[in-house]
Amino acid sequence: MLRGSNRPRRGSLLLPASAGNVWVALASTVVVFAGLTLIVVNSSGWPKVKHAFFDPAEFRAYFATVGHAFVLNIKIFLVAEVLILILALVLAVLRQLPGPVFFPIRLLAIGYTDLFRGIPTILLVYLFGFGIPTLQLAHVTNDPVYLGAAALVVVYTAYVSEVYRAGIESVHPSQEAAARSLGLTRGQTMRTVILPQAVRRVIPPLLNDFIGLQKDTALISVLGPVEALQRATLGASSEFNYTPYVVAAFFFVLITVPQARLTDLLIERDRKRQMAGGRV
Amino acid sequence: MINKLLAVAFVALAVAASGCGSSSSSSSSAPPVSSAVALTCTPASLKTLTSGTLTIGTDNPAYYPYFQGGPGGQWTGSYNNNPYTGKGFENAVAYAVAAKLGYTREHVKWAVTHFDQSFAPGPKNFDVYLAQVSIRPKRAENVDFSLPYYHANQAVVALKGTPITNVTSLAGLKQYKLGTQVGTTSYDFITQTIQPSQQPTAYTSTNDAIHALEAGQIDGIVVDLPTAFYMTGSGQVAHGTVVGQFPTSPGGDQWGLVMQKGSSLKPCVDKAVAALTADGTLAKLQQTWLSAKISTPVLQ
């Protein structure tokens, strides 16, 4: 069912298979893009919009400044993503624990995902960033970058655990039954049979959440740290021009695109491996 | 005294300049013809959003001491101030300008526009806007500014008893962690003039900056002096104190009314502000609504 037989045959990732199709694709692409460009550029307000959002001089002026600030975003999401991958997996597995003994653990896991997916992220960032230091706990940092990142980890762990759960539940029960009948324990079955299949299937939605996380690193700016978006805001308000935001967007897109292509590649590789040379 | 003389000279020049600007009607893009063309500024001649009504924009929350009307209308909550009351420095300035243009209080309408939107391209929901917007050449490319109605010095606010309160010079501030609010010129002031050794932080609102100060995440907040007085005087920052103010920088932080780029109202608004400066109304409103500048030490 997952590998539908009525799917069109595809060559590579996004290009059509035969040479004739390439020309058709090229022509229609040119027509569509040229048309859209003409509509935008010929609109009466375009010069104003161009000046306010796409000013080349502003772009150059803020490229280095915003780029420098973007390093903080990168640091935050790299560390956060590693933590989220681990914690969310633990949470998803806890939620799958069978038997009445583990009921409270399942309840906690469900409660966690319900609560932290529901809370607006910005509230949690404020709560961690300004609330925790005000408690004046010993041995707890009051650095807004760490506290804000912790809030993001808490929220995205909830999202990602649901992604993992969907993956785990998509593995057919017969797999578990087969593994158990071969003498594997429940833990071994989960670790060596279910999870490897589950994780492979959820890589695309996982990346989806991570791109969301990467942009949400900008939320930490409400606690003060001047990351890319906050630097852009500072620029935009001092110049009365939105181009610095476009610079920030450029950097966010710049890191998103390679990840998206990497996921495409992984999916393709996985598909080929599962097909074992066959075609549908 | 010299300042006063300069101000008078400046105002005289400004009046002359605005007087020979465009005439009130159609040919607004034409070059100045002659100073003989009289500038008529009446509600009947002014092209406002709603004919006969002046729509003034400000932010929500509208902050003390610029707006002191207390909650009302859309302006609800503890820090919000209803501008229909006319209380507070900018609120009073707004009504004084409106009165100079011939609008009675009933013919002034208030609109809420976030600071960021005040300089967005395209149509505006206000005729004039004021929310402590500093006049800067770059900003003037997207919107028109009136002549300045106020000149604000920057100042540092800190918690009483913290080491930063002993600082007496600008150089002494370099070692401290400073924060400010986004959308002010204070961030550029910190990075360019104070040049601290630690990366300064920037907050979305004054309230956030205060939370960070109280949580010990920053040592001081850089804001304009009237705001500094408000933060420490009103209890917004418990145990807060104004460490010092910075000298008035040449061409520094002057606040002007924001208008749409190419607004036909500009000559009249300029004329009104110039008249209010010349007859001492603005100085009087400052005395009424803003704390005196004199007692705060200047950090050189």
C-alpha cells in the first residue's frame, strides 16, 4: 500500500525521464516564471516594494552583520537537534511500553506531548529564559541562549516523538511477531527490527520539523541574544527598510536547501534498496 | 542661552523653508515657486484620510511618560495608555499640532500602528504618527518626517547596589553587559559609541529588557532619558537607578512625526511644529510631562 503501483515512473529526483520531456519541462518553466516575474515587476507598487525589501545596497550592508549573527542560530540548532533526536526517541519508546505496570509512564509520555505541543513556543521560551533565573537556583545557568535552547528542545522533543511514534506504528505487527517467534526479546525486537525501519521512514517528516526548529531559533531573540533575525530587526528599524530580513531569509534558505536535497537522496536510496532492482 | 538662540534661528529657517515649499493643492511635485504662495493649513484644505478629521497613529502599548492616559478603548492593560485623554508628552504634542492645524479635539482620531509598520511601504492608516521615532536619513527615504519636536539623550538604567552604578565615564561602561530595546537607536549607540567588550542584547519590548535586568542577565539597559526616569520612578524597575546620561550627540536622537512618503501634509505639520517650538509650547509640555534632565550625571 505504501508503494503505490499507480505512481508515475520517475527518472531522477525531479527531472523528467526522457529528453523530449526535458524540453517540455524547460519551456513550461520559462513561461511560468517569466509570467510571474512580469506580473510582479509591472505592478504599480513594485518600485516601492523593491526599494523597501530588495535594496541591493542594504543587502550588501547587512550581509556580513546578519551572517555573523546567524552563527548563533547554527550553534543553537545543531546542539538542539542532537538532543531532540535522542530525547524524542526515548519518549516515543516509553509511550510504546506494553503492559499495565508501565501505565503511569505511558500517561506521562502522552501528557508531555499533549502539553508541550499545545503551549505556544514563545511562552515556553519566556518561561525558561526569564522564569528560571528568577528562581535563583544554584548551579543553573542564567544565560538566555542556553535557557532558550532548552525551551526549544522541550517543545520539539514533543513534536519529534510523535513523528517517531508514527514511524514505529507504521511497521507491520507481523514484523514484531516474527522477531518474537525467532526468540528476540521485546527490547531486542524494538532495537533491531522495529526502530531501524521506523526511523528510515520518518526521515522526511523529521527534516520538516528540523527546518521548523531552525527558524524557531529566532524565538530566542525575545530573551535578548542578537541572532540573525534580531540583527535584521535592528537593521530594519534603524534603516526603515526590510531588506535586512531578506538577508536573514537568505541564510535560513541557504541551510534548508541542502538538507532538503539530502533527504530526497536518502528517500531515493531507500526506495531503490527496497525495490532491489525491480520497478513498478 | 546659546542653545535657545540657535533654536530660534533654526525655527526661523524652518518656517522660511516650509513656507516656500509646495502650495497646498495639486502641484506637490513642482519645485518651489516663490515664497509669496501662502501656505493654507486648515482642515478644509488638508488632504487627510478622512476629510475633516486628523488620524494620528501610535503604538499599542503607548508608553508613559509619552502617553499617560491609562487604559481605555483598545489601549487596555497595565502599561497601555488611551491617547484620547491628551495626557503625556507626545499625546499633548499631538493635540497641540492638531490644534495648530485647526482640528478640534473631536476631529482627532487615533489609530494603532506597530512601530515596524509605521515605515512599511504602501498606504498608511494614519495621517501622522508619533511613538518616539528618531529622525534618521535612512528612515527618511521611506517616510517623511516633520521637524523634530523633541531631542532625547540616551541614558543607562541599572539596579541599585550593582557595580555598574559606580561608573562615572563612558569608558567605564565598556566591561558591562548592556541591553536595549529593538526599534530604538540605542543599539547602534551601544555598539558604535560605548563599544562594550561583551555582545549587547536587544529586546522586543522594554518589559523584556527589565525582566533580563532583574534576572541578572544584563547589567544595564540603555534607553532615552525620559524612559529611564519613568522606569526607575514608576516602580517599573524595582530598586532601579539612572546611572547617567550621555552627552547630546550632534544630529543625534531627534524625534519627528512620521508621515507617508510625499505626504501633502508635511509643509503644514512642519509649520505647526515650528510654531509650537517658537512660542515655547513644546518646552512647556516637556516641563509638564517629562522629568528634568539636569540632575543626572553626564557620562563623557
